[in-house]
Amino acid sequence: MKLETVTIDSLILDPQNARKHSKRNLDAIAASLNKFGQRKPIVVHNGVVIAGNGTLEAAKLLGWTEIAVSQCPSDWDAETAKAYALADNRSSELAEWDQITLSKQLDELSDLGWSIDLLGFDKIELPDFKPEDAEQPRLDQSASNMCPQCSFEWRVGKKGEIEPV
Amino acid sequence: MSLVIAPCSFDAAKYAVMNWHYSQAMPAGKLVKYGVWENDKFIGAVIYGRGANKDLGKPYGLEQIEICELVRVALTKHEATVSQIVAQSIKQLKKENPGIRLIISFADPEQNHKGGIYQAGNWIYNGCSQSADEYIVNGERIHGRSLRAKRKSHPIQTNAKNALIWAQQVLDPNAQEVKGSSKHRYLYPLDRNMRKLVSALSLPYPSAVEGSIVSRDTSGIEGQVQSLPTAQRS
């Protein structure tokens, strides 16, 4: 893969891009570019961006004039470029977060002074669990049994005796 | 800082265990679940259960309904000390389960736990439990009991004569048995007679430094290591 730097004005956003970038998404990309710089090239086919449209839009928002790109192989036709664009978006979409690892890492970074917003995450909100009045099971009683004939309910007592419930 | 310890739902307790406890697994069976709130914010759960072994009380002359196990203390960042939180949960447990006479808990040295929270709460150290059978299956350490339960409920059954062979046939050809770890056992008596009885079983606390022991004020056996005694019913 050959990387090159081109002027942003020379690039065209894919008019057929099937992925829509919300303002929130673009803000997150812009925040990332601003903090970390561009670490991955966008992918271009005949001057049209087929992967990294959000990155290009965010770079424009930041007032960048140049951006790093990777050109598609010269023998790719429009159909192959379209297929790659869909596959690129879909393959990252199919990954899932490991919520526990994610939550731990966000916690750690937050403790180290990183803003969670900058990483595109909302503030970590814990579920709002409340104390419950619901009765807890008794550990000092054995399970109760019911006679199927007369519905008499009983349990085995501490010394093995039958205790009515 | 306001601290509230109160009964909580299974979901709340599970959330705490999955996010804030190293095991990331809810214990099975009948559970008493107390949530912990600091300044109205849910920060974890303390869970008591019957324990995995139905003969848990036998060495202390107790029936199953007279003993319970502190099975999970799952907390995120908190201001109160863990021993304070556990002590408050014990008060509630005792009130709601007046028949319970002894609480037992285990600290896993494999997790580098020596039972600091129990030592801070003045629990009685009762030595190490016998090591259980454990297995490595698909790279994960699994308790023998869990493997046998898995076998029982698995859709693929074979004529394997034991759980290890079944695991090798069905789950992982490289499954192997490993020496299980023994755990530090701590006791918390809930009445005077029980305290008197289990105090006699007290051993010096294991310290954070591997192999050394720390004496307890109440043990009266400073520097002395006892073999595991058997309790007599008084």
C-alpha cells in the first residue's frame, strides 16, 4: 500500500456513500483527528473517497488543507470500488464491544484525566438500581414443601423434624 | 457521605458481580443480595448464599440452615471501607436470618487474596480449605463441579467415564486436569457460643507476604501454627 498526501480540495466525497455521518459522529472524528492526528489513510478511487468520507468531512471542519490517502489499485473498476466501500463499512460494523473491558478501559482513562467525550463515548452512566422491598430468601430455613393432596405446607426443621410453614 | 446497605434485585447484584468482581460469575442457588449505595449512587453488592458444599457446617457441628457463605463482595470505587460495608451487611443478614450462627468465607490465593477484608473485620482465620479438582478447558481454568454441571446440561453426551474424558471428546482435545488451589477460610460467628467454639479453631492470619503469618489480638496463639482442628458441638 502506497501512501501519499493530497490536497483536500482535490478529493470528492462519495455521492453514493451508503453510510451517513451524523453531526455527533463527525464531531467525534474531528475530536480524534485534532487530538491524535490522522493515523490511517482514507481510501480513494479516481479522486472519489470510498473509505473515510467521515474523516474527510471532519478534516474539512478542522480547516485542514491536506490529507493522507491510499489509492485503490489502478485495475479496480467502479463496481469493485463500490463493493470494497460496503465491505469496509460492514466489516467494522460487525464487531462487538466487550462491554466489561470497554467499561474498565473508559474508567481507567477517565481516572487518568481523559475526556470520555473526546473518544466519542457518552458519560458512563450506571444503571439506576434502587434498594428493594422485595423479600430476600431465608438462608436459615430449608425449602418448603407442599402436600399435593391436602396442600399442607411444611419444611424440615433444624433437628430433622417436620415444621408447618 | 451516606452509606446505605439494603436488599437489592438479582439484576443489581449481577451487574455488580459482572462488572466489579474478578469472577464475573453469579453464584448458584439461594442468595441473599444486599446492594450498597453511597450518596444515593449504587456502588456494588454483598451476596450471601448456602455455598457450594452442602456439608459446609459439618466441621462446626452445624446444620445447613445454621451456616451461610459470604460468596461475593463486588464493589466499584467506594469511600467507606470494605470491612464497614461487610459489617453492615452482616447486621442485616443476622436480623433477617436469626437462625444463622456462623458465616464462612474464602479468599483465593490464586487471585493474590489473603483475606485482608476479613482480617480488618476481625474474622477468625481457620486455615486453608482442601484443594478441589480443577481443569484447563479451552485455555480457561474451570472448577471440577462446574465442568460436571456443564457435562450434565450439554446437548452432546458420550460414554466417557469421567468429566475430563468427556471434555476432551466434546469441548477441547487438550483439556487437562490441574492441581486445584486451596483457599483461605475465614469464619464469622454470630452468637456468643459460636464465637467461643470457633475461637478455639483460630489460626494466625496469613500475611500479604507469602508464607509469613500475623498474629491476631484475639487468637492468643501468637507465632503458633495449628493443624486444622475439628470442632465439637458444645
